[in-house]
Amino acid sequence: MQKRKLGRSGLEVSAIGLGCMGMSFGYGPPADRNAMIALIRAAFERGVTFFDTAEVYGPYTNEELVGEAVAPFREQVVIATKFGMKIDAQTGQIVGLDSRPEHIREVVDASLRRLKTDVIDLLYQHRVDPAVPIEDVAGTVRDLIREGKVRYFGLSEAGVKTIRRAHAVQPVAALQSEYSLWWREPEAEIFPVLEELGIGFVAFSPLGKGFLTGSIDESTTFHPTDFRNVVPRFAPENRRANRILVERIATIARKKNVTPSQIALAWVLAKKPWIVPIPGTTKLQHLEENLAALSVELTDEDVRELDQLSSQIPIHGARYPEHLQRWIDR
């Protein structure tokens, strides 16, 4: 397995990680727990050392799953988890943001218990909380690092100003945000700042929440609890329009005798050496397909062709419903 360093932080992980959210949350009913433990362990056997979770995935159950799965090889892997959401104790629903220092500490202590570990390798603020100065957030994580409960600090979906302010208090090891052939916004303003400051980038949804695999079209139906039902980009008419990009990617994939998923992941990997994608899956064959993207060689010309395709083909629909868009920091 190839390794990558997340910026200049010193944190080294497998070049492709595993996003574990979908095993418990977001894409329909939770998958079978024992099967997912086996899948996480199969990923480790294949060289994956970077596993992404969060307290809100479930909520709580995904951290427990990851903690149990990696227990036999805990010291050989990097676990990333997150704080910053407000969860209703009665319903388990996410009802807002909460990055107050006292809440961060509560979340970290609870996450440590669920993950069955003494230290969180990479702790992200899940979303920027406008009610709490980022300096207070970064300062709290700095203290947790000094106390030995956390190793590295990360941000998710943070804007340039927030990244700079946080990094001035406690160096940010990684920014996690969405990035793929159908969402390239981070390239314009975020990537130059990350390069300047030596911060790594962790790309979630590098396969466009499954759309770039080519297995989803306008006739696809999602389980009632699948959050893609409320994502504008996944409205049937938008899926129909957005298939054009997938079909063009598939044409390139056929020429190289690989899959569209592998082309999409190889493109992300080719963009910067400090980018690590974390595609999620609940199936072993998809895990193996994703990891095989590391063997796909894209020439500079291939990358330019894909860049041009994704720039020229308009993508229809917002990536989040309106009530979640407001949580994206600018």
C-alpha cells in the first residue's frame, strides 16, 4: 500500500483511507455489524491504515463499530473522528452546531470510550460553529493534544479565513472537505492556502456519493432513510442531466480497461501528493475496486482531459439541501 503524508504535519496514512459513515448512517439502514467489522479488518489486511468516523454517525454507533474493528491492530492505524454537532438526546437527531470548549471535551472523552482507545489520532471540527471563535476551538484542541488525548487537529468544510485563524493557534494537520470530479470548488481558494501552510487534504465523497461509479441514474430509488433523497443534486431530473459527466468518464475508463470509480479516484490522487481520498463502502468487492485505483496511471494529458470535461459539463443541483448549506463556512 502506498503511503501519503498529510501536509507537513508528519501524519502519514495509507494513500486511500476508508470512510466508515455509510456502514451505520446516511445511506439507509445500518449494515450488519459483524460484516462491517470484517470489512474494516479486510481493509487493514489490504494496507488501509486510515479510518474515518464521527460521533454523529449513528449517532455514536459508528465509533463503537470502528473501535471494536481496529482493536486488534489499534497501534498500526490512524483513527479520525469529529466533534462540533449538537445531538438531541431524545431523538438522536442532529439539531445544530456546538463547538463550545466544554462540549468539545465532553465529546472527546465519550469518543475515546467508544473507540476503545487512549488517544484520537486526528480530531476534526465537523463544521465551523459561528457562535464560538475558532481560536477558542483550536486552543481547546491544543490543550487536548498537550494532555495526550489527541494527536492532530483537523477542520472540515472550513473556509480560508477560518483555516488561517485556527492554524495560528494550533497547527492544522488536515482539512476534510468534499472533492471529486463533480465538486472541485476547493481548488480555487482552499488548495493554495493548504499548500502554503503545509496542511493536508482529506477528500470525502470522492465518488460523488456513489454517482461517479456509474451505477446510479434517474430511475434509481433510494431507501427512505437515505439522505440522498433530500440532496438537490440527486433529484431525478438532475441525475439525468449529470449522467453526461459519468458517461464521459466511463469512456475514458473503457480505454484504460478500468472502472469509472477507479478513474475518479485516480484523478483525485493525481491532483496533489498531499490529498488522501476516503471513499466509503459496505462491500468487499467495492473496497478492492477502490484500492485498485492506486494502480491506475493517469498521464498529465489524462488529468487535463478530465479537468476539461468536469469544467465544461455543468453539474445540476446543489450538493446539500438549503438547511445544511448554511453550515458551510466561507
